[in-house]
Amino acid sequence: MPNGVTVIKCGGSDAISIAQICADVGKLRAADERAVLVHGGAGDIDRLAAQLGVIPRTTVSPAGLQSRYTDPAMLDAMVLAMTGRVKPRLLAALATMGVPAVGLTGLDAGMITAVRKKARRAVRDGRTMIVRGDLSGRITAVDPTVLRVLLDAGLTPVVSPPAGDPDGAPLNVDADRLAAAVAAALGACRLVMLTAAPGVLRDARDESSVLSCCELPDETLLAHAASGGMHRKLIAAYEALQGGVPEVRIADGRVPEPLSAAIAGAGTVLVRSGKAGL
């Protein structure tokens, strides 16, 4: 392995076993392997937003990608949920497993820089429209210095959105693509995305139809039953592979020892095919 760093993306679904994932991170540490844990938090964001009276809004791109619309109130709810609910829970679970960890967002030490999407196209009622005012961004740079310092000190970084714009203001970014960008910047040996599905499915209605290998062409990223969150994971996987990460896998985060199972070959390994379609 290039350097023994594994980047793990832990999805935000309530069905994913946080305790099991953190126990597996402890096993990596016991084997003298280093890990960076990147997390989302959709469920906690939605619950906190409801408690704060923030009305959630989503947009759908012409390609069919659904995204959270992030106005200032929703950005506050996202940051509070990530840093005040999800991250402390992960840090506590890691501590139980004897893993010393440090919680970070992309804002810390200017680690993740993004450019705001000031205007983008969305589809509503069959019509394409321009959406403005969204405080979300596209990741443009990762400075892995602080991550390397922590890893060299024997600590496990736990990272989440938001990222910072060039002036340091927070922007919402996709956690899957953040994990891919971090993995590429660190030269990680693998990226494992643990989700509430057994992998990429040939048939979205049949969880037994998981693909052991999924080829990502250079032009068309739609694959088999991929839609919604899985579509976004395939984009992140492609970006990680393009960034030089040698192994990218999507696997089930709901099962016992999910990370160990993925490293042993469970789920779907993603590869670039260079073909025009799947």
C-alpha cells in the first residue's frame, strides 16, 4: 500500500452502524494503519432544522441529482448538526474503542476550499430554471497539512463539511466528494464509502443484485440502478480514481464489521473503464 492511509466515508443514514464502524477503525489502528473518517449527517440535519423551524428545500439538477438548498438558516442548522451532534457522537464512539481522534471541518486551518455556486440550473415541474442564493460550493482545493500532522501524531481526524470559500466563509459541500478530495490529496491507499445499501445495485429494488465491480466511464457516470445519493457516490468515486486513489469501494454500513468486510472485498469496487457507457 502506498502509505497505509484509509479514508472512510460514513453516510448520514440512521441505519448505518456508527459503533461498528468505529470498532473497525480501532482494528485498523491496532494493525498500525492510519485512517481519516469523513462523515455526513443528513438525518441529524433534518431533525435539527425541524427543531429550529427551518423549512428544508431541495433542488433537482437537469441530470437528476437532488441537492439540499442551503440558505443561511439551513447552513446554520447544517454546521450545528455536524459539529454539535454527529461529530461528538463519532468522537465518543472512537474513544470507547481506544482511538484518539480530533474533530475537524473543512474550515479548520483552511483545509478545504470551495467556490460558491452562485447560480445553477434546476428542474421544477418539468421546467428548467435558475436557482440563486444557495450557500453551497464546489471543492477546488484541499490542504492536507493538518491531516498529515495529526496522522503522524497517531491521531485519527474526523472530518465533515462545511468548506470555506476563498475568504474563509462557510459553504455547504457534498460529504462524499469531500471524502474523495481528501483521499486524493493525502495519496490514500483506499477510499471506502459506507452507505445504507450493499453496494451499487443492478436493480434498485433488489439488494441481492449488488455488483462486485462497477466500471465508471470517462463521459457517462450514470450506472445501472444508480440514482439520488448513489449517483453522487459514483461521481465522488470517479473523482477519487481520477485523483490517483488506487482502490475505491462502496459497501454496506449497516452490517457487523462493515469496514473490515469492505476491505476484505464486500460491496462494489469502482474502476475507470474509459468507455462511453455502461
